[in-house]
Amino acid sequence: MSQLTTVDATFLNAETGTTHAHIAGLGVLDAASCPGGRLTVASMTELVRTRAHLAARPLRQRLVQVPLGLDRPYWEDDPDFDPARHISEIGLPAPGDDRQLADTVAMLHEQPLDRSRPLWELVVIQGLEGGRTGVYVKVHHAAIDGVMAAETLAALLDLSPEPRDLPADDAAPARAPGTVNMLGTGLLKAALHPLRTALSMARTAPYLDEIPGVSSIPGVGLVSSVMQGALRREEVPRAPRISAPPTPFNLPIGRRRAVACGELPLEEIKRIRTGLGGSVNDVVMALCATALRQWLDKRGELPDRPLVAGIPVSLRRPGADGGDAGNQVSIMTAPLAVHLPGPAERYAAVRRDMDLVKRRFAASSGSWVQEMSGLVPAPIAGPVTRLAMHAAPAIALRPVNLIISNVPGPGFPLYLGGARLLGYYPISVVTDVSGGLNITVFSYDGKVDVGIVACRDLVPDPSEIVDHLVDALDELKALAEAPLGEE
């Protein structure tokens, strides 16, 4: 038994008619290579049934609400858990091309999860050209963060077509506390909330300049510097004072989603890193800067200053077992130099800015997300969060322009039910506060798989951004291979 953290609960509270806080992934598999030459609902149901105990929380646990909403919900094992209730199948009409697949995934991603049972679903997508099969898996962000998602995926995958030996399921079912205990705990927390809020604000004050949108307020940087000095943290780098410019994807989002998937060769990205310096992540961010510059420029919407990208960061320590600790994620913000015309100066700016924000983030540990998420008492946290989400576009509040995430994955092939995984494309979240565009990349088996999700009203065809990423890769390759002094 465990309780949702304040961060977990925020993902639940943020959901509105236009915002659903689930994350997903699209696996594309060579179905012909699996036993029987076909992935089926029956085979996926049996796979989950035999491996659910290997995964982190989300596969078997459901929410239990505290009476009167007095406290955050709890997790418990669903006594009626049946993976068949979560797994379905659809077929694409001929020709079953990648555009049809992306449109189908977008339609699936628009649908909310049922909160009365474990917060996940899996859809087998048949009929893809080339003998392939798609598997779309969706999990609520309240139940899982990026690292836990990778662990859950690993529980279902194998290193070879032959399934591995599985440990026994000997854990006792987790149960939520009784009603009286939940109410007593909730009342105690309510009484102590003013003190906890004061402590959270004191711990957050030195890092106010890291909070998206807050860092651009005059005087915030000075307050943070003074607080850091008082704590003898003089060597903490100053966070850049940046504000997100208006863009076409920073308008109120609608209900519909658009999805695009693509891939880039990891070896070429590594060669660019070697030629230009920096890291693989620097190259990815520079590719995104160039692609977004092209997309905005074509529409006459190119700003005269950098975009502001929100970059999710895991706070989990390597080797730590944080399955019951909830979401351990923060976010850092970085300028994205779309306004610079030259590829060399744009890459240099991205590299410099990423180095600064990473050093600044490392000094603070990114704990402000957890501290800020607990400032509002649980009974009113839901309405307050949804009001803030609704009001943000009305008052032109843009903490960031978009979310960009780079998730490292395995450099070798994996198998699902005996079928080789050809590619895995993350599909994340868009909101009024974070922007109507989210780009997530996942390195896998010598490739960088790109998953883009957007509000269809604001970015009707995100595959155009995938095309611009390919152009951006060619541009950086030419720059890395150019003789010294040439651009």
C-alpha cells in the first residue's frame, strides 16, 4: 500500500476536458517473427498476466479515494484485476501506412483512462504494411514517471525471441487503509499543512529563479542570489532570465491530438557530437531548435528571441528502488536559440545554454517541483489546479513554449511475445501551461526514435517537424564535416 505523492496527485488534478495526463508509447514490431506469425489480444493478455508482478505499480494497482477528498488517494492491488479488461485490438484498412498509424494513435491518445481500475490500456494495431504490428500502451502519469515506464516496459520485453525464466509472484496483495484511518491521517495532515507550507516556501526560495515563468519576474534572481548567499551557496550558477515568446502552439489547446513518428540514425548524431563538441543531448536540442525555426519561419511566426523549452529530468538515483515513492521527476528550463540564423552560432548557443542550466539544476537538485506541488491543501488542490490550467492561456501565461525530452534506451534489439521490436516512439502530454507541442526522443538499437504529439487545432501536421529534423541533421552533419573556419 502506498499513497500518491503531491506530484502524483497534481497529474490527476490537472486533467480537464482538453487535457489528459497520460503518457504512452507506440511499439512497432515485426509480427511475422513471433510464434504463429501474429500478435493477438490473447497472447498480450497472457503476457501481462504472467508478468504483471515484475512491473512497477501501474499494472495491477487502482486508486482508492479518501472520503470527502480530505487527503490524496491511495494505491491498492485491484482484487478484480484482469488484464483482458485493458487490452483490445483494432485493424487498419489497406494500405496500413505510417500516416494511418499515426492518426490512429492520435485518436487513442485523445481518450481518458478509466479511474475505477488500474490506469493503463494496451491496444494491438493490426494491418500495418510490411507485416508489422503496432502496440500502443498508455499509462497515467499519476502512476508512473519516465524511469518507471522504462522498468514497466522492460518487464514485458525479452532480450531474445525466447521468453526468459520468471520469478514467482509471492508478494501479498497491497491494500489501502480503512476509512477511519484515512480520515484520521487526512485530518492530521490538514492541521499541519500551514507549517509544511511555510517550510516548503523556505526551502524553495533560493531556487525561485528555476521555476518556469517565475524566473522572468524582475527581482526574482536577486532574491534567489541573496538566499543562496545566506546559505553559503555562492558558487551556484545564476539561472538565465528568460521569458517564453508567443508562438502558434501556445494558444488554448483543444480536445483533439495529432501524432507523428520518425527516426534519426544515432551514429550520425554521435559523429556530430564528436565533430562539434558537447553531448548527444546537445545535438538533439540543436536539431529541435533548427526544426522549430524552420516550422515557425514558414508561418511568419519566428520570434526575435529564444523559445523556452521545458526539459523533464528524473530525480531517481541509479540502482534505487523507488517503486513506492511515486513520480520522482522535475523540470529544467532552457533557452532554445531558434532566433539565430547560422547553424554554427545556433549550435554554440544551445550547447552553452544547456551547460548552464544543467549546472544550475545540479546545484539545486530540482526539488522545487515537489515543494510547490504540495502548497495547496488536498481538499481544494483539484479545483485550484484546474482553475490555474484554464486561466493560464487567458492571461497569456507561458512558463515554457513546449516540452522536449530525451530518453536513453537500449542499444540492442528487444522482443515482445517473440516479435522483434523495430522501433519505440514515446507519446507524451500537452497542456495549456506547457504548450500544445511535445517532442520526445528515445534511443534504441542504433536509432533515435522521435515521437511528437500536438494539439491538432494548433499543429495539424507534426510530421512536418519530423521532416525538418531530418533537414536539421543534414545541416549539422555538413557543419561538423566542414573544414575548420568554414560554415
